[in-house]
Amino acid sequence: MQHQFPLSEDDIVMVKTSFSFDASVWQLFWWTLSGASAYLLPPGWEKDPALIVQAIHQENVTTAHFIPAMLNSFLDQAEMLALGDGTNLKRVFAGGEPLAPRTAARFASVLPQVSLIHGYGPTEATVDAAFYVLDPERDRDRLRIPIGKPVPGARLYVLDPHLAVQPSGVA
């Protein structure tokens, strides 16, 4: 994470994922390895998008993670509370389920100055194995958001039903 999306001592990572989920790994450790800070969302607030928006604004959070379903609810509140005006939020990671192009487009209109990163990784990879940084212009007409390129030190393989490696470009 630090190699691809460097945090500095000015960054604040929101920790809101239960410790029992793999996504909590980077929320718990990334900031410690980069000199950044963490904001631990109070218990129960992770279920209330309005409280999440409030915390992001009041605590100057720069980095957050959402599953796409919660990202839609977050965007409802962010739009209603005008979070885009004066937020310190720099990057939002979306993962855990497919990110719909409609959600990505809405994100770009509600929070145009914030980067949206689609993370892909099965639990067995212990968080994300690939990332795709969205670009509203390039991705405007996509039917699906790509899973992106592998993280440094990892490789991705597409296999057929018989577990044979497929050539580049084959689904």
C-alpha cells in the first residue's frame, strides 16, 4: 500500500472495519508503517453513513475504505452534507465486492477531488492483490470496473475451468 499510495505524517487513516475482516489489516498497520495517524471510528458508527461523514470531516480523515454497498450510502450522506466542500479526504478504497460503474461515476461527481481506488483480492491474499485507480474521463462508459494491476511483488493469473493459465487478454 505504501509503495503504491504513499501516506505521510499528515495523513489520517479511518479504522472502521471489524478486526475479524481482512480489510482491517491495512487499516490497522499501514499508517503505523508510514508515520501517519489513525482515527478509530467509535463502535457502531460504521453502520451509520452520516456519522462516518461527520467523523471524516471533524477528524480530518484523508484515507478511508468502503465496500461498494456502503459507499453508495456514504455518498448519499456526503452529497447531502456537502462533504466535498473543504474535505481533507484524499483517497477512498472500495473493495470486498464488485464496484459498479454507476457508483464510480457518482463518486466522481460528489467528491471530484478525491481519488477512488478499486481494490481486488480474495481473503486468501490477505487484503488486496490488485488495484485500479479510477479516472472519471477514461472510465465514463465502462460496463465493468477492472480489478487493475497486481500489487508489487504479486502476480495475477486468469485460469480456465481446468485451472490452465490463459494467455494475456483472455477472460
